[in-house]
Amino acid sequence: MIPPSVLLVDDDIAILKVFSWRLRTEHFSVTPVSSGSEAINSLQDAQYDIVITDLTMDGVDGFEVLTTVKTMAPLTPVIIISGRGEAAKDAFRLGADDFLVKPFDIEELIFKIRYYLENRNLQHLLTTTPHLEEV
């Protein structure tokens, strides 16, 4: 079975290393990148099951990463992580699936990742399985 793929975007290298390590212990395939522009390049090269992005980064910020994901792969869940809780409303308006305010417990992030992946799998199953009336 192929592990779920996670694109993890944060300009804080310590967060990137710790989160990548922890997500890998949960059997996720993690692509860590330290800038929004690297994230957009990665999105052009590969598909991800979920994207987790910091909001405030130099150059290309998390809002731009979010809008790029939702343009390229609208069904891909995006979780925004930020110290700026007041930005949540804007993130949701642009299509974010969730928003976590730093600092937060990594276990909460893992729970949310699993939730969105299971929800996505269930939606796929419902759209590809014939309804009982059709059988």
C-alpha cells in the first residue's frame, strides 16, 4: 500500500524537520519544502494527498500556495498553520480546509490529516460505487 503523500511547507527549518519526522513515524510520505515558491514547483511536479502550509513566508506566502493548490487540484485538502489566527477568515474564504494556530499539538495535526484523508477516501468510494437502486 502506498503511504499518503503530504506536502509540508514552512520557512522555519526546525518545524519542518520535527513535523516531517513525526509524520513519517505515522507512515506518511512527506515532501518538506522551506518556501512557497518551492511548494509551487513541487505541485507542478507531483500530486499530493494533502498540503500543509505555513501562512507567513517571504516571497510566495501560504495564501498563494493555497490558491495554487485549489486551482491545480481542487479536491486536495489544505491545512494552514500560522501564528496569525486573525487570518483564518481569509484562508477559509480562499478555500482552506482547516486552520491551526501556532503553537499547536502535532497530534492535533495528525488527527486532522487522517480525518481529511479518510473523508476524501469515503467521497471517492461514494462516487465510484454504484448506488443500491442501480444494482
